[in-house]
Amino acid sequence: MVSNRYAVMESLNKITISAGALRHNFAVCRHHAGDAGILAMVKADAYGHGMIECAGIFVEEGAVALGVAEVVEGIKLRKAGFTVPVFILAGIINQTSQAAVENNLTPVVVDNSALGELNKYARRAGKEIDIHVKLDAGMGRQGTLPEGIVALVKEIDAYPCLNTKGVLAHFPMADDRQSSNSDDVLETFSSTARLIEKEIPHHCMYHIANSGGLFYVRGAQFDMVRPGISLYGCYPDGETGRQAATKNLLKPAMCFTTSVIQVRNVDKGVGVGYGHSFFTGRPTTVAVIPVGYEDGYLRKLSNTAQVLINGHRAPVIGRISMNLTLIDATDVGPVNVGDQVVLLGPQGSEEITADEIAGWMDTINYEVLCLFGHMNDRVFID
Ligand SMILES: *Cc1c(COP(=O)(O)O)cnc(C)c1O
């Protein structure tokens, strides 16, 4: 249940975000970053963790810049009072140029199509603005290829109110440590940087590393790094990364909890929930929880996911409905209405990770965090 101004009380379903974990993860990233500055990625409402609160923590910890995808997100940061550079990483188009300039956001441009508008609004505002250029160094998604980059930088610098301040690229598979792709992309990025430095007299800054680049690709730091998922306590390669890490472990910042709202003793051989997709194979204690697919607990998790009750794992049985899910709580000891149920996070000595849920959902931890965080009330704890 998403909060709104008509909310009258706290929802039973709650996302808690640990500020301490966020600070710890920032410190781990800083350790890997060396002398490079940290641009903290807070797009997608900080991967579901709350953009304004997270940005506040990361800036306090020393982030030199913040990164979002779209101008509207950047405006929210400015309205909240942030003064550090805010990068619009999905790029600027004509329609978003004015708002980007007026809110002092740092435009990332992918080609020359919005330069005229950017220059126009910069001139109107009586200022010069810093532009960062997105190079496609092998991502194959967005940006300008290496052969076009010098011309683009020269075109930017020919506008009186625009200055190329940086060149960035993005790794397509930095999370895959077995792949040689990142070394190829890094080489393309480095050689393009050398070419720019040779052809164009002023110095720009260079940045390429996402979390995978920062943790796994040697020499990818350059002037600035752009971690996202690692700030929130997950590894870009999920459980593989967590298992392989030996020190400075990242701490997951998000937990998702709810409460039992009914306990039922169900006979053997009873079909439970929509479609009777599960029949009890024994007399079963069923705990009902007020979580469903509207809370991001996807129907795909039916008959698959596990939750924690009394510090023990208990399986989801039957179909997840819009607002209700059934748990086989037979083996977890006494269960009562009001007891805490953990869907994501630790309880006792057990823990359910975003990676594990991602496995059940056939996706990646990023999507689990966005989904749960966007669809539920959040509280910050320290
Ligand atoms: C999202 C994003 C990042 C951060 O990626 P993570 O894998 O979450 O660390 C960095 N750079 C760009 C351009 C991005 O879009």
C-alpha cells in the first residue's frame, strides 16, 4: 500500500531502510574508488529506497554528485535543496532542455540534437553550462560512437554557452567477471579519451564505472565513479558477488516486513486460494499475511517464495492474490495474529536476500528493490 496524504495510520506492510547500512556501503565504495569522486546513483527513487533521504545521506558522506535518469527527478532534488551537481544520465532532449538549465542540472547529451536549445536557455539565463557526453564504448544502447565523439565535443564547445566538462560511458557486463568484454570497453574508453585529449586542448573528466566496474574492473575509476546497486547493499552479480566477497561486505539496506492477520488450522487435502493451486499434504497451520501483488510481491512468487516467521523459513502456499498471501507455518512454532513476518531481510539467524527473491522471480536484485520500495510505505531507521 503506497502512502498518501489521506493515510490515517501506518500500514502493516513496511519497508525499513537502514541509514547505517547506506553509510557503510558508501564507505565500501569509497574504499574501492581510491582518488575518484563518487557520483551516487539515486535514480528510480534510489532503487526504491527513497531518493531524497538517500541523497542526503550520500552527500553527507561525501558524494561529489548525484545521478538520476530524468530531469523530473533532478528537479525534485533541487526542490529538496541539494546543491551538488545532479547528472541527467538518460540524456537531455529539446523538450527537457529548458527545465534542465533552469534547475542547474548537469546535462548528459547523447548526440547534438539538443545543443541548440541548451545553448539558448543557457544564454537566456546568462550562464555557461557544463555538458557531459555519453560515449557508446560498447554498451550498444545510447550515445555517440568513438568515431563521432571528437566532432561532437568540438560542436558543443563551439556554442558560446556550452562547455564539454566530461565524457562518460557505461559497461554492458561489468557484473560478469568471467567476461573479457569490460577490458575491451575500457580500452575503447581509454583510447577515445586519449584521442579527445590530443585533439581538443582543454581537459575534460572521464567516468565509466558502475558498481561492477568499480568492484570488478581494474583501472576503471578515472575521475569519478557511479555506483548504484552497491550503495544499497547488493552486488551487481547478486549472490555470486556476495559469496566471492571476503571483506568489506556490503550490507543490504532494505527490509520488507508485515504481520500475520489470521492463523488457520487446515485439514489435510484442502485446496487453498485462487485456482486451488496448492493442496495441503498434511494438517497445516496456515498464516495469512496482508501482502499481495499490489505490494510488489509478484504472483510469480506463488508456491515458490519463502518468508521468515519466528526466525524460521516458511513457504508461500497457493496463489498470491492482490492483497493476501498464505504461508505454511506448521513448522515454525507457535504463531499468532500480529506476529512479524519478514519477506525480505533478516530475522533471528535467518535472512532472505533480494538475490534469493530475484531467483524466485526470475529477475535481478535491482528489480526486486525497485518493486518493493516503490509499492510500499518506507521508514528510515539509523
Ligand atoms: C544505473 C547506472 C549506473 C549505476 O549502475 P549500478 O549497476 O547500479 O551500479 C551507473 N551509470 C549509469 C549511466 C547508469 O545508468
